[in-house]
Amino acid sequence: MDNQLKSHTPDENQIKKVLLDFYDAYYMADRIKMFSYLNQSFQDSISLNCFLIHSDFDIDVGILIEIRRIHVERQKKFALAECLVDFERGKKETVIAFKLEDEMWKIDGRSVYKRKL
């Protein structure tokens, strides 16, 4: 993953780091850390306890193979990361949304845990 995206802006670098850290937490089964990378709106809707015990949130988020592109709309406090992820059923292109909160990029939990809210 190290050489797959040459970011040029601080926002892109921060988004890349958040995404890589989220997946590292997933690989280590550290769901508390995973939860910490999700946006506040998601955390307000789903308690940490629910996130930890409910099977809807214990899902396969795949293996991150490549971050292909990051598109940032800073004024809208929104960004998208186009990624290639390897799931049990094969590789799939997916888009993960981010929200800017207090100058920190957070993963929009709804973009990872679709239809779970």
C-alpha cells in the first residue's frame, strides 16, 4: 500500500492515513479503534457497545489492495476515496466517503456499514 497513492495535499495524506489505520485496526480485530475512525453522526446513532456486540457491524470490510483516487471537496467538508478491496467473493471497486470534523477527516460510517442504520 505504501507506493500506491502519491498524495499531494495535506487532506489527501490525512484521508489516506485514516483509511490505512482503519484497515490496520480491522486486520488486528480492534473494533474499538475502528469505531474511533468513524464520523460523529454515525457514533451518535450507534453506540460503541452496539457496534461491538451487534452482528450487523461485525462484517467483512475486505482487504484494502489499493487507494486509486481521493477526491476532496473541502468547502463541503466531504471527500471520497476510490479503492480496490478484496472481499471473500473477489476484488471489488468501492467508494468510501469521508467527512471533515474539527479539521480531522473521519470515515462516514454509512459508506462502510450500508443499510445498518
